[in-house]
Amino acid sequence: MDQIFYSLVGICIVLLLGDLLYHKHATFGFESWFGFFAWYGFICCVALVLLAKQMRKVVKRDEDYYGD
């Protein structure tokens, strides 16, 4: 399990460093920041998980919702 985790971390680092190797044709200035899309994806993923945890309180059903 540790080998898979460290392999994924290594791949993420290589891809992040690959961000330095090409010129970006950004529409907005912040899109040209180093690692912008990596951080954007990470923050959106965390926000999605936190939002889902809050939505669970609204949409969850009781254990015996469908009866016996």
C-alpha cells in the first residue's frame, strides 16, 4: 500500500514540475501561475468533499425509512 501511495506522490510531483516546461497561453493572469491547476483541482476536491458532508445532513434518511 505504501508503494502505491509513494508512486502516486512521485507522479504528481513529476507532473507538477512538468508545468515549468511549456508556455501557457492563459486567458486570465492567474492561469499562468506555477501549479495553478494542481492547486485549483485540490481545493475543488476538498470543497466537494466538505460540501457532500454537509449535504448528507439534509438528504439522509432514517434507518427504518422503508419499513420492515
